[in-house]
Amino acid sequence: MSKPNKITKKEIKATFRGFVNGSIVASDIVRKQIPFIIVIFILGLIYISNRFHAEKVFRETEETQKLIEDLRAEKIEIQSELMTISRRGKILTMLKEKGSNLEEASTPPKKISYYIDTE
């Protein structure tokens, strides 16, 4: 029967010592894996930059939505002001305040029509 692989304290110390003095990094197994480690490192950088870009886009979207809400509120406010100013009674009071000599017509307008003879 085979024994289960147990990691002893001696192996842990040897591994730690290898990290500290650099002998693990210089071994053939690690040297063969250097291209893979570089690819993993590059993918990590791409992942980090993608996350920063996504957060930036999200912040810009939030700012734009707030700006749209503010502009919509301003539009409604201006629209209501124009509606009140353009009422007939308000126009007459504004004309009187400015000293205009324009008056409201007492007779309704008449339709002018004409016919052209083509014969």
C-alpha cells in the first residue's frame, strides 16, 4: 500500500528557504513556466485596466443622468413661465406697464378672400 503524501515541516522550511534565497526561481521547472507567468501577468493588467475603464464609464453615465434630470427640470420650469407670460391677460398688463399704446381689438378680424379669374 502507498502512503498518503504528507508535507513535513522540513519540506515547508526548505520551500520557504528556497523562496528567500531565490533557488526556486532559478530552478528549471519555474524557468519553463516563465512564458505562462508573463501571460498571466499581462491578463491581470488587462483585467485591472478594464475594471478602471468600466468604473470611469459608469461614473460618466451617472453624471450624465444627473445632468439630464437637471436640464429636464429646467425645461419644465421655463415652459411653465412661458405659458404664464403668453396668456392674454398677462400680455395686456405687460403692455400697460411698458406704456405701449396698443389696445385690444374690439371687433373680431375679418377674413379677406379673393378669386383669380383664369379665363
